[in-house]
Amino acid sequence: MGAALVLVALLLGAPGIAAATATQQEVEESLTCQCGCGLTVHACNHLQCPSGEPMKKEIAERIARGEDEPTILSAFRTRYGEKVLSSPTFAGFNWLAWVTPFAAVLAGTVGVALVIRRWSHRPPPPPPAAPAGDPELRRRLEKELAELDRER
């Protein structure tokens, strides 16, 4: 009975433990490979990559020592600089990289809505103005048109 309670406690506690420690894949996807491929360390597909393979090995060693993801990422950022992170941080000027796409989409949506609104609320064109001209010419035109109608 006591062993069953311990087993249940371990099973229920396991998700919390797993969430606290970083997985190899999570850390590898948070870092950009430095070989120039532009992929994350996890996605780098170069055989025996001179950058990705040592980074994967170091990540595995750090996880085995019990380091968490922020500590591992901080160590790589100290060594390689901000460029090693696959997504920018929220600190400093980097917040602009997070905000700009949303602001651009919002501005585009507002612009399209304004254009559609303007097109749909356009006033009708004014009626054509009565032709100005000589009354004598008008009578001649009407006479000639009437003659053409009779000839048909």
C-alpha cells in the first residue's frame, strides 16, 4: 500500500519535474547554428557540422549536469553574442523586432478598410450639364435628325 502511494506520487510529480528541466531539443531550437546555414542547432542538416555538433554535445553535457534552459542560453549568448539566439529577446531595442510585424499588419488592415470605405461611400457623379449652344444650330440638328428618321 505504501509503495503504491509512492508510485502514484512519483507519477503525479513527474510532469512538474519534466517541465522544470529543459529538453535537448528545446535548447537546440532556441539557438542558431553558427556554421552560416541560418538554421537552428536542432535543424542544421550539415553532416559533421563544425559548429552544430559541438554545440549539441555541450548542450547535452549541461543538461546532464542539471542546468536549466535560461542558464544554458545565457552561457551561449555570453560566448557568441545575441546572434546565437534563434529569436530576439524583449530587452533593449529588440522589442521592435517583436512589435513591427503586428504593427505592419494592423496598419495595412486599417489602410485597406479606409480605402474600401472611401470607395463604397463615393458620391454619384453629377448629372451631365445641358449642352450650351446656339438655338439656331439646335433647330437645324433636330430637323436633320427628323429627316433621317423619315428616310428609314
